[in-house]
Amino acid sequence: MGGRFASRALIVNADDFNLTAGVSRGIAEAHRAGIVTSTTVMVNLPGLRDSLRYIQDLPRLGLGLHLNLTFGPPVSPPDKVHSLLGPGELFVRDPDWQLQAGDPQEIAREWTAQVEAFVAAVGRPPTHLDTHHNLHARAPASEIAIGFARRFGIPLRPVTSAVRAAMAAGGLPVPDRVIGDIAEEPYWTVARLLRSLDKLAPGVTELCCHPGRFDRALLVSSYNRQREAELEALIDPAVNQRLRERGIALLTYADLNACVHPDPFDTPTVRPELVEGDGWRTQDRLGDGSA
């Protein structure tokens, strides 16, 4: 391993890019005007090329892949992943069902197709991988996602100790912890963000969030208008001010990878003085760290 961050640093990742046009616009806004540094893309949904136009002028936004088995159509031909599909040849919207009934070979086939679709659309590999509904927290999706991360050399969000150990064994950098969730009410509010920043532990934390601008297409999700509230919190000046007051650096997964696998021909995006030691610490559970 290349080391770990001695000071406090934050990767602010917005999940669900390309869920709807409004979500994609909101994520772009959260990066331009707020603290979002990274997003993960749902490549199996329609409108991907249009969504990517919202961020074509945002070169510092980290862009990862949100591997998906629980919403929308597959990238693969339906007859090649039939165990994952329900009516209308769409993914079954039930994580438990997919983990129990889904054929592991078909999961791997579909996720391979999603990686290929990302590279075709974006022109480069994703900065990192995560999964819709954190599906990779449980078998068999966990083993498959870990295999993908190690095969492609791409970090995977460390939602369990098994993921943490696998990333460490493969020499791949991961944050020390992941915080964030969704709830009936908007999860990230200004108050919760400020509390979390005040209590942020040393090292690198990934803050998982779900900002977006509401549109009618978003009614397919139970987390719809709540995304507007998260967006407003993430762009609130008080949050950015607290980051500066606490000396918290904003990073992407690409910055982590640059520390572990530096390119001698590129200027590092992370200050060398932030790096020391010989291991990355991770934390198994998700939570916001607030009381």
C-alpha cells in the first residue's frame, strides 16, 4: 500500500447519476456550487449520453460506475440474464430476490456489460465501483464485485470487512469509512452535515449522498423530493465554510489511486504531506456518525 491520509479528507460521492435527467442536473449543480466531488453512473438506463453532457465541462468531477441489478433494463441481451429479470424484461426491484434467485454467472455477465458500456460512453475506466442498494454487501454479489475490482484494478466502495480485506490484498486504495444513507425524510441536511464534519475522524471518509432536481420521472423512486433537500444542503455556504474551518480536504477516488499508484509523468492531485503510514483503515458499517 502507498499509505493513508494523516489529515482529514472527504470524498463526497453522489449516487445514481443518470437515474433521471433531474438527478443528473442536480448532481452537476452539487459539484459546481457545492461539495460533491464524485458521482457514480447508472449506465443501463436510457439517456446516458444526454446526462453526460451535464458534466462535460466538469473535469474535476470523479466518475465511477454504479453497478445495478435492481432498476431498469439490462445492458445484456435479456435472454442472457433471464434469472435477473421480471415482467417487461426489466430487473426485479428487490435486492433480496436478486441475491437469492439471480444466477451468479448472469450477474457477472451483466456487470461486465455495464463496465464495457461505461468505457464506451465515457472513454476511460471508472474511478471506482459501487452498487445500487449496496448490493455488494452480501453474497453472491460481494464476491462478484470484489472480483471485478481486482480484475480491473478499480477500487470498490468498502461496505463490509470482506470488501476492505479484498481491496487491501489487491493493493487497491479505499476510504477509511463510508457514511450516508437514505431515509423517509431527507438524509443529508445542513445540520447533519455540520455535525458530521465536526466529528469527522482522521483519514479518508466517503460521504455517500443522493442529490438531484425533482422531475416527474423521479416518481419511480421513493426517494424523490428528498433529493432536492439534499442538494440544497450540499450547496449551502455554511457547509463549505465548515470544511475550511476544520481543514478538511475534498478528494476523489482518483486521488486515492494516485497516492497508491503514482504516475511519474503526471502532477499528483493529492498533496504529498497528506500521505503517511503503510495501510488504509476501513470501517464496516454505514452511518452518518452523528448522535
